[in-house]
Amino acid sequence: MQKLIAPEDRKLAIFFGVLLLTALAIAGYTVASDGGTGALPSSYSAGNSGTKAAFLLLQQTGYSPQRSTDSPEKLSKAGTNATLILADPQVGEERDAESVRQFVRGGGRVVVTGLAGAKIFKHGHTAPGMPHFEWKSYTPSEPSDLTQGIREIVMAPQFYFRSWDAETPFSSENEHPITRFSYGAGQVIWWATSEPMSNAGIREKDNARLLLNCIGNPGRGPVYWDEYFHEGGKTVVGSVMHSPLRWGLLQAALLAAMIGLTYSRRFGPVRESIAPPRLAPMEYVETLAALYRRANASHITVEIVYERFRGMLHRRYSLRTDATVAKVAACIAEHIHDSDVDQIQRTIRRVEDAAGNTYLKEKEATELVHTLHRYWQQLESRSWHQ
């Protein structure tokens, strides 16, 4: 039974297979141990920056949140008491942002975080503050439904939303990381950062209570947790290509390409190599003819053709190379039907005289070469019929 893979190819396949498995294991370990640094606060993510814990908290406390992966244009059917959570939305198109604004104007409530979320609404403006690399505590600045049951929250904001008619329920050293303002018939509650609702921050201080206060009572209305803006309207393929899985797919594609190339070289159709023709190209012939013409060497042409003609007679009819003109003419006349031996003898003598005549004219040389060529063709035809 013929082996499918040669021993040397088997070693190569095992090597690349082990390399692929190692790369996939490293990628899997990296994803599993990802702390969520720089990741989007998705409710599907269990990393530090994800918001899966906050989503589960709402489920356990009777809010029944729903993940929203559809376009925000469908929010028009959500009702006036619905709440939409936008955790660091990545807004790509203006029509999507306008759909969110239309939802709030109709009486909805939005809890939005981050600088990108603040840009959706034109009510105020964002201003950079003192960046905090460690979480800082903020206490209630005035009693309200947002500060109810809260003694202290922690986060590390870098931007603040400023507006002359907005409510700022928390503060510290003239920093206001949370703002609430009316927008049409609805409300917008903006957080400077999504850290208080992240998996790492939801358990710190009273951050969990802050999220519940911003949403309101469980019976107020449906709660939608946006995931559409985290995907940016991308397809499943686009999401995979922006994940660490793309490196595994790339390595698998490279391995498949190498296997394909190996198979195609070993099992492709066998074709003969193209040998370059040994005949002189016409450019060479024309160049050589021009050289003979310039050197006035017509006799050399006749000499070369006559030597080849004598060589053919020697090989085919065993005529001696030093045969006389009479014997050459007799040999030719013997094998050419209805030929005149005297005329052939005169022609052969003219050829031999022309071969040594340095003053031979081109016209006469051409005539003699054509005559020898005609004899050659007649001898070839005669031998073929025999």
C-alpha cells in the first residue's frame, strides 16, 4: 500500500501541527487570563473591564435586563419608561446617534458612560480634568434619588460633562464625574467612566447601588443593555477578525497553504521541460549574410555548401571524399532520372572553381548554390521513393 505522506513530509507536518497547537494554546491562555485592560465594557465579558457582573446583578434583583444588539432605530417601540444603558458606546454613524436622541426625546432614560457617550448629546460639553490613575472617592453633594443609600462611590475619571442646567449629584474637589439633565421628555445620566459598573468596580464601595439608582425601581419599565455599539454594526466575521482568534485562523491558513503547495509540487501533472530550439534564428542568418556580403566573400558560401553536399554523397552513396569531378558527376547522374552527366560535370567543375575564386560575383554564387540545392532535393526524393 502506497503511503500518503513521505517520511520527510510527515516530519514537516508534525512540526507545523505542534507549532499550530502551541500557538492556539497560548492564544487561549491569553484570552482566558485577560484582565480586560483596554477592552470594551460588554455585558458578555467576564474580564475586569467587562460588565457581565452588573448585568447578572440586574437579573438577580428583578430588573430583567435585555441585551440590545439591533439598530437603535428600533428603540422607538420601547416605550416612554424604558431605560437604555450605553457603556462606552462606539458610535459610527450619525443616524444611530440621532436614533438614541429620538428615544430620549420621546421619554426614555439613558445611562451613558465615557467620552464617546457624551458626544451623542449636544446639551453641554466635555472638559478634561485631572487624570486619575487610581480610583478616587466621590461623595454625594446633594440628596436625590441618585444618591439614595450611597455614602461613597469610586472611579478614576479623566473627563467631565459641564452644563449650566445639569444636576451633579456627586463631587470631590470641584470634580463632578456624574451628571443628569433633561433632554426632551426624557433624561440623560452621564458617567465620566464605566468603571463603577465594570466587573472590577461593581463590588467597590456603593457602586452597585449607583447603578440601581440610575435605572430606578424594577417596575419602572424595561431595561435594555446595548451591545450594538460595541460591535459597531459588525458581522460575526468582523467580530472574529478583531479578536485573538484571528491569529489562530491565520496560522491555520498558512499551514493549509504549505500543505497545498507541497501536494501540488509532488502530485501535479508531469510535463516535459521546454528545450530551447537549436536552430539558428533568422536574425543570426541575416547578420551572417550581411557579414559575407560586406567582406565580398561569396566564394566562401559556395565552398561551405559544396563541402556539405560532398559530405552527403559520402554518407549516403559511399563516394570518396577525394573523388574527382567526373566520379562526382557520375554518382549524381546515376541517382537522378533523365539527367545529363556532362552538364552535371560542368556544373561541379564551376562550383569547384568558384570555391577558390575570391572575385566571385554574388549573382553567380547564388546560382551555383541553388543548383547544388536542386541536386540535393532530387537525390533526397530519389532515395525516399526507393
